[in-house]
Amino acid sequence: MSQLKKRIGLLSFAFVFTVSMFLTGCSSDSSSSEGQTTVTFWHSLTDSTEEAANAVIKAFEEQNPEIKIKAVYTANQGEGQNEKLLTAISGGNPPDVAYFDRFEIGAWAAQGSLLNLTDLAEASGVVKESYYPFAWDEASYEGNLYGVPISTDSRLVYFNKDHFEEVGLDTDNLPKTIAELEAASEKLTIKDGKRFQRIGFIPWFGQGWLYGWGWAFGGEFFDPETNTVTANDPKVIDALQWMTDFAKKYNVEDIAGFTDSQGTGAMDPFLTGQLSMKVSGPWEVSAIKKFNPDLNYGVFPMPTPTGENHTTWSGGWSVVIPKGAKNEEAAWEFMKFYGGEEGQKIFSEIARDFSVIDSVNEELGYKEDPILKEFVEILPVSNHRPVMTQGSLYWNELASAVENATRGNGTPEELLNKVNEKVNKELNK
């Protein structure tokens, strides 16, 4: 029995009775006096994303007067922490639709908590070709669709143009290879004894996760045919070895002293000019506009050993129908609209999130923005984290391997072998 199944059982006994009144109040109402079907929609959206969802709901209800959407804010920390929804499903009172992290779909589909949408999608003409491949694949498990993709992102390297020009680096000829990235970092770094005045680059800082570098080096993290993780893929080992060598060259303790003294928001070292390059996502654009609008910056794809086959990785959200929902048909109509071109345009324009449909991103002008277009144009070749039952465990173990390797607590190969052993053991249970 998986850890997730065990937790569902415990949660069922521990919480069902204590929250039953709440769940009954939030569960699906089958109809109203006017003959409408009420679809209950649980979400964790706030601010502009909540405004965007409400705009989608309004447009849907105008076109479908027989269906009313009851939106209910329900906190969700993601990464396996959506306990209220687990309790609702096990208690037999789930919402009809839930806004759901695509990263969690594999684990929830495997233990039967989500409705298989394959037949509904086929009957409605909802097809993979309409979406970025990674988004559809991440919303699927064992060949079946369990979620309709909604939003996405990607990761690139941000760089400070003024820093580049200061040290004689060509801003029109940016690093494409790992060697060129290393050379640029060395030129940009200013260090006085053990103290960094400025660091050119830190591979693991920001969004510099091993997933991104592993794919950049040409590695793979999962074999769906055997349902096993492949953290010790030679190319993934090479990626972690490169990060480890970088940590040794610049002294990881000195780097840690630098990063520990930095802040977030306005005090982010890239925004304060103390870090020349960093891996991050499109949300960084908003932070720069807010905290340092005069920053002269650009972006480029994460370098690879060969300078070719640049890629990235993406996350994002979806909408799902929890198992046991009372109004599957009406729920699907809402999901189909939300994830279709019209719903996507409404949502993405207000939320300023990327759509999972390329034509929508183009229509909204993202491909015309000098920075955002770089994030959008790489999406067709983006990767997604493995769809598996132990996705959160794998994420945490890979992060620990990077921490240990860069601090000299084991070789990359030893550490990644241990990751394989631990995660595959759980997968086989």
C-alpha cells in the first residue's frame, strides 16, 4: 500500500466527522429552484488569479445558463498537502471540480481519487494536439487523461546587461555552452578574500533545480516503461558533478555565506546587483518591474554541454473532477470551457499566466514582449516532472542530493544511486 493510500485512510478516520458539516455545505447541489445544475468549484486562487477565474465563470454561465458555478476558496499548499480535498473525497462529499497542481495528478490518479476524463475528452473533441505536449502528458497517467491543463511557466537564465558590458561580455552573443557560462561567471565574479562583492552565477540558486540541469545535460529522470526513476542516468550524474565542481571552485561555504545574507523581493541579489545571472521563471519580470524597474536585463536559455538542444521544464495547474463528484457532466462542460481557447484567453489575460495553448499566448501578445517571448518560444520543447506516485518524494530526494553533493557529503554518483534505491523501493510497494 502506498504512503498516500495510508494517509487517506488515516485522514478519513481523523477528520471526516469533524469536518462533515463543512463538507456538506460545500458539496455539490444537484439543482436549484430554477432548474439549474450547481457545480461546486474548489480553488486556492487569490488576487489576480481569483479575479481571472471569476471572469471565466461569468463568461461560462452567460453561455450556459442551465449551469451555475459555486466557487469556494479552499487553501491548498500543493506538494501533497491538499488534505481538505483528500478528506472530502474519502468522506463522499467532494466538490465537482477542483483547481489542482498537475504535479500531483499521477499520485492521486493511481489511488483512485480522480475521475478518468479520457472518454469525456474524446467525445468532446478535446485532444492533445491543442496543448503543449508536456502539459497534456503531465495531466495524464498511464495513458489516460485526469486533468485539463490550465496554466504554465518555464525557466531561463536572467542576466544583468550592465554587468556583462562592464567586463567586456557581448550581450548579443550570450553563453550557449556550459563552458561559456563558466567563463562568463568567472569574469563577472568579484571576491575579496572569503567575501563576495558580486557573484557571476550560482547553478542551484533560484530555479536552478537538478531537473533543469539534468535535462540540459541530456539526461532522463524516469522510465515510464518500467515505472522506475533513473536519477543515476550518466547525464544526470554529469549535471550534478558540474554543480559540485562549481561549488568547490568558489568554495560552497563562501557561497552559502553570501546567499544566507541575502533577502527576497527587493533584496533579491539579482535585483540589488550582487548576482549577475540566475535561473528563474517569467514571474521574475513582475518582481523586477515592482522592485527595480530600471534594471537593464535580458534572458537566455539554460546552456548545454554542446550549445545545442536547449530545453527547459515547466509546472502549472489544471482542473480535475474528484472521484465521487455528483455532477460529472456539468462539471466537464465547465472544465472544457476553462481549458479551451476562450476560457484560456480570459484567464491568462487577467492572471498574466502563460496559457497551455500556444495560439492563446500569441493572441495575448506574449510573443511580442522582448522578455516573455523567450519563455513562450521554448515551451514546445519543455519537460515536465515525472508523472508518478512518488513525485514529491523524488523532488525532495533530488534536492537533498544536490545539497549533499555540493557540500562534499558524498559523490554525485553515490548520492543519486541512493535516490534511485529509496524512491524505487517506494514505487514498488
